[in-house]
Amino acid sequence: MKLKRLFILVLLLLLSLHILVSSSLDITGLESTQNTYMNSDPTSLNDFVMESSANQGKVFIVFIDRAVLSDFYNANTPNLDLLIQQGGIGLMTTNTGGSRSQRDAYLTMGAGTRVSASDKSPLGLHLDEIHQDINAGDLYKQITGKAAHGDAIVNLGIAQAIRNNKNRPYTVSIGALGNALKQRGLRSAVFGNSDTNGEYKRYLVSFMMDDEGIVPSGKVGGSVLMEDHSRPFGVRTDYSKMIKSIEDLWESVDVFAIELGDASRAEDFRYEATDDMNQWYKRVAIEEGDAFIGELIQSMDLGQDLLVIASTLGSANDLAVNNRLTPVMIMGKGFSNGLLVSASTKRPGILTNLDISTAILSHYGIGRQGGQLGNRIHSSGEEMEVEELLEYNGRLKEVNNQRAPLLRSYVTLLIILLIAALICIFFLRKYLPYAEVFLQFIMAIPISYLLLPIFHSSTLAGSLSLSWILALAITALLWIFTKEHSMMVKNGSYCIIITILLIVDQLTGATLIAFSPLGYDIISGARFYGIGNEYMGVLLGASCTGIGVVSQYLIEKGRSLTFLLLLPIFALILFVLAHPGIGANVGGTISALMAFSSFMILQWKDQIRLHHLVSIGIATAAFLVILFLFDSSRAVDSQSHMGQTVTLIRENGIFELVLIAKRKIEMNIKLFRYTIWTRVFLLSLFSMAILLFRPVGIFCVIKEKRPLFIKGIVSGVIGCITALLVNDSGIVAAGTSMVYLAPPVLLAIIEYLPDRRNRLPWKKVAS
């Protein structure tokens, strides 16, 4: 009876919360959710302080915007080819705190955290330039109350940029990169623009400016352009003047940031010209930029200097098909041939745009400023041909495009089949054999989704067909091999298989999860490594049910799964979830600890009391403190967000922990209303709750006949509720865990039902 009351209470609370949240929140779409989620993972830390040499060298960062890796590959770029051979290459995420635009991208990279720019952010002007009939120097003083002097370049959107981001639930330092360089006594300069038809597009200034909106020097005006009526908007970059401007400041400047605007202008001209001309303009812009880079390389000392080539944003056509990764190439001090990587992603060949400013600072041994989230970029030691990197880019794009429809199709089917199974249990019992097959099919799909990358299909229709064929094959095979066993054993087979597959995949680098529809989407930037919340929930529910089934099966065979055998199993799953270099899932670790501890207490005491939960909570907190401290003691490039969180708190105080908690709570509330997994979770919980009472007494029979199986289910539900409460996307984990909790309960009920009766002859069944 206590168990029934607990289920009813939890169900009523969650239904009330769902109604309340649905009526009070307005979520505009997945993009805003993903941006917030990305910021919920705290990676901003002063994680390295390196010794700087007597000769610190110079940094050159060249932006060729609105281009993706295939654009560079298809152009004739001998100097970039040389750079790739001698340096590193990778793909960069382009997420911001606002839209996918150059103005948001540059401001985000300069701040080192997700921010949104203003309409005036592209207004980077020399003091004597005119805007709205007013001298830029005077305008800047009107905006800030301060005067800029000398050769300074000012950003007229600084005030709006700060205002737009002041209420974010995390630390934001607009101009963090420029500030860090200025405080170290390093001088920066910006060159080039993407101006069109008298419209100022000096995006680069917002990347290099300090918190006052100032860059010490450079050339961003019309003097670096030349008239050319064969090019978009009748102008193109004058590379001879660009080189001359750089030479003039060579001795006095440490960091040179260069915006080669012709590719951007070609993109802005796309609606005016034919597709063939647009491609030609883009290719010529890249090839001329390559020649300029060749001259730059000849002037550099690659033993001391650093050269970074990047594109902040892809073309409109690429963005339309969700190809949101852009190329980054780095050559110079500390870099060797191969794929680039950072601690932000831990995936060779993948970087975030937040890592760019950190790469500049790390060259000079400068620690990151408050709020910066990027990590040091370094060579991974792994090599990949450009053609292979292009194929990798294509696979990631396919995952991004296929993930949502594959998940929607599964959840829709899951909901329909759960409802149909309930209808069969209460009204149409002659169809129960079909319900059994369909419920098992539900549990087979997460297995097929995990195996889907092995049977790669580039189309949505192909992936959907393959996944369902795989699920049908798994269902059929398990039906054949377990036909002589009880329904409980059949349930346990699915749980054990997915548990083993997930553990093996995590221990071997998570290669399946990275390309699975139920895994994480690298392009969206929510997670790059470890086990995501979707499969964390699957592992939680499946392991609890599986352990309950195995325990019950052994008892029925005259044996038992003792604590000495249970502990290694629990320890292995916890190790996979908790280890910073494997699962790296804090919420999953807490949930698993609660679930596994509950199972052991139920084995020992047969019921869970409040003081048991308090003891588990204290033990979990102690375990997490040790885990976080362990991760923070590891090498910086090996740390996950756990160790980085410790450093963040050390740097900025305990208030950062409050901000992290606030972000996670806000995200969970949003997702509770938005995600399709909410429906799965609530329907599953409702199904389990109603079956406690109807058909009358049947749950008591199952509990009496298969107590360890029920204890596994109960511990899984406890872990599921914990996952809901402690994860920033807890409803997702709670929903996926129910896939291996609710169907096994329904199948257990079906096993004890007669075909056409509303009540059971309990004594006959019990015997």
C-alpha cells in the first residue's frame, strides 16, 4: 500500500508541474534550447598557466568567412595545403548566444562565451570616420562618456552588446580577449572589413576589442579596399595595401587579426548573381586569400609565431542543410601535423568557436578571463586526410538532420503502443499476444539505434528503415531464443543486451553513441563526449530492471545474486557513468547511486525509509566531492566539465555554483514543457500507477511471485525520479529510462492475465 501511495503522489505532483509549466512558459524552438543547454555545461576555467619564453612571438589570425571545408578543398590553395601538411586542421562549431550571424559569432568568440550582438556591433570605425554625419570619435564619447585617442578603432555597439547580455544566467565579459591582452601589455591590431555599398561590416573589431570597445590600432576602413567592378559590390580587398599596413605595424603589434572580406561579400551578393557566378566569386576570394596567406607565412618565424586560419560561419546554403561546422587550421609554435582538439570536445578534429580566443591567450601563457569557456587547442597526434575529414563532416551533418525525425517517430510509436497495450489489458485481451510483441519491439529500438552507425545510411528513409528492420530482427531472435522462458526473462534479455552494449561502447571511446540518433548531436554543441542523457537514462532503467530479473531468475533456480556479486556490477556501471574520461555524467552518477543503493536496501530491509534516503544522499555528496577533486587534479586537457567546475568555483567564488544550478533548473523546466520525452515519462508513470490498482490485486500477485523483479523496477523508478531532479535535461533521461521500466511491468501484468476476464482466479495463478 505504501508503494501505491508513493506512485500516486509522484504522479499527481508531476502532472501538476506539467500543467503549470505548460501554461506559463513559451519556448520558441529547439535552437534556443540547445544554446541554453550548451551554456549549462560549465567549461570556463583558468585551466592553464604556461611559461612564456623571452621571445613570445606573434599571433596572426586570418578569417575567411562564409565558407566551409568543401569550399577550401575545391579551390586551388597551395599555401593552405602546405599549412595543413605542417600544422593542424579541425572543424569548429559556430553556436552563439543569439543568431547564426557574423556579428554574433565574432562577439561570442571575443567574449569566450555564448552571447548575442546588437545591430551596431559591426560598427568598428577609426576615430575620424563618419557615421550618421558625426565623427566616430565623438559618437564613441557620447555612447561611453570616454575619449579614445591615437590610432584607436572603436566599436559603437559596445553599450548595446553589454546591455543585451547582462541578464544571462552565467558570467559574461564582453571584450574578454582584448582585456586579457591589454592587461598583459600585448598590443593588438585589426585589418580588413566586409563592407558592402557603404554599409559598415567590421565584425572583427568586436572580436579583438577590450571591455571599453577599443582596439589599439589597425586598418579597417576603405583604405584596404580597391575598386573592381568585376566583383560583388564593385570592390575587393587590396592585398598589397593590407600587407603594407601590417608591415607598418610589425614591430609594435603582437596580435594581428585579419578579416579577408571578399568571401563574405560574395555571400552577401548571392541573391544578385547566378549560382555559377556565386561559386566563382567565392572560389576566387579563397584563392586570393590563399596567396595572401602565403606572403604572410614567408614573413613569419614559425618557431615562435602562430598562424590561425578560420571561418566564423558557413554559407547560407550550408546552414540551410545544417552543415554548421567550419574549418580551422593552425600552424606554428607548439603545433604539428594532424587533427586539432581541445578539452571542450575531447574529439580529435572537433573544436568550438569559444576555443579560438583561448588559443591566442595560451600562446602567451595567459589564463582565461572570468566567463570565458574555451579551452586550449592542441595537436591530437591523430591524422586524417582532408577527404576523410569531409566525410566525417558529412556524417555529423546527417546525424543532426536525422536525429529529430528518428526520435519523433520512435516516441510517437512508443506512445501509441503503450496506449494500445493498456487498452488490450483492460478491454481487448484476445489481442494480448500482439501487445507482447509490440512492447518488446519498443525495447529493441534503442538497441537498433545504438547499432545503426554500423549500418550507415546517408538518408533519413534509409536510416528509419534500417533501424526498424534491426529492431524487428532483434525482437524475432530474442523471441526464438527465449521462447521456453518466462516473459520476465524475455524482458531481462533486452535490458542486459543494451546495458552490455552501452558499457562496451563507453569503454571503447563512445564511437557508436556519437553517431546514434539517441546519442548526442555534436553540431548542436550540447555534448561532445561521454554518455549523453538519452542513453544515460536507458542505461539506468535497463540496468535496474536487468539486475532485478537476473536476481529473480537465480533465486528461482535455487541460487542467489549476493552483495559480493552485486557490488562489482554496480561498481562497473558507476565507473562508466562517473569517470571523467568515459561517461562524464554527473547527473547519471547521482541517479545510479540512488537507484543501486535503493535496490540493495530493498534487498536488505524490504522497504526504504527516510533515513535510508538521507544516508544515500550524504554518501552520494561525498562521492561527488571526491570525483570532482579527482578530475580537477588531472592534466588540464584531460579534464571534463567536473574538474573545470572546481576551478571555476575557485576563481569566481561559490556564486558560480549558484549560477550553474540556476541554469540547470531553468533548462529542466523548459525541457519539461518542450521535449517529446515528457509525454513518454508521464504516460509510462501513469501506466505503472494505474496497474497498481487495476486489474484488482494483480500487482500484489506479481510482487509475491517475483519480488526481486519488482524491487529492480522500484529502484529504477527511484533512479528515474532522481535523474529528473538533478539533470539539466532530466526529463529526457527520465523519459528514456522509462523505456525499460514501463514495458516490463506491462508485460509482467500480461503474463498473469487470462484472455477474457476482468478479474483473476488468484489462487490458480499463484499456484
